[in-house]
Amino acid sequence: MVDDVEKHWHDPGLFRRVVLYSVCVLAAAALVFAVIAEWAARREPCARAERTFCDTAAQAVILGGPGLVLVAGTVGAFIATYRVWRRGRAWPIWQGAGWFLLTVTLAYLAIGAGTVAA
């Protein structure tokens, strides 16, 4: 076990992996968003509508698709936190990524839900 008083939590290699993981999660969510936005723009029911996400299906998918990717990334970061903690390594790096991804997830879902409801 790591003595928390000593705080040997400096691990540049692990930090790079965590940053790469977080960037990949955000990029995957952005890619899913772009694919869904393109799909919604080409749908027949929304072709002549003023809004791109004109019906419930399009609104649910644009909110749920990237949201699921972000939630999965958040859970993955917290699972990695636990695994790294069990090995006695620099777990706060993963925990920071988990909290960051959770914040991004909640912000996306809250803003998206507010926009869809309007």
C-alpha cells in the first residue's frame, strides 16, 4: 500500500496515458455527435423543418449517443482509478480524469436536455 502521507504520485508515463484516454473519450463523443447530426440532417421528417433535430427521435439520439460515450468513458476512468490504486500507483491522476469526464458528461446532458426541452 502507498503511504498517503508520502504522496509519491508523480508518474509522467501514467499521466500521458490518462490524458490520451480522456482526449480519446472526448473525440469519440464528438465523432458520435457529428455522425448523429449528419444523420438527423438527412432524415426525411426533418428535411423541411426549421430545426435540424425536429422530432423526438432525433433529439433523443443526439442527447443519448454522445452521452452514453461520455458515461462509458467516465466509468472506465473510475474503474482504472480503482485498478491503479490496488497496484499502489498514482491513482489520483485517474481519479482527476474521472471527475473531469463526469463534469463534461453532466454539463453536456444538462445543456442538451435544456435545449431539447425548449
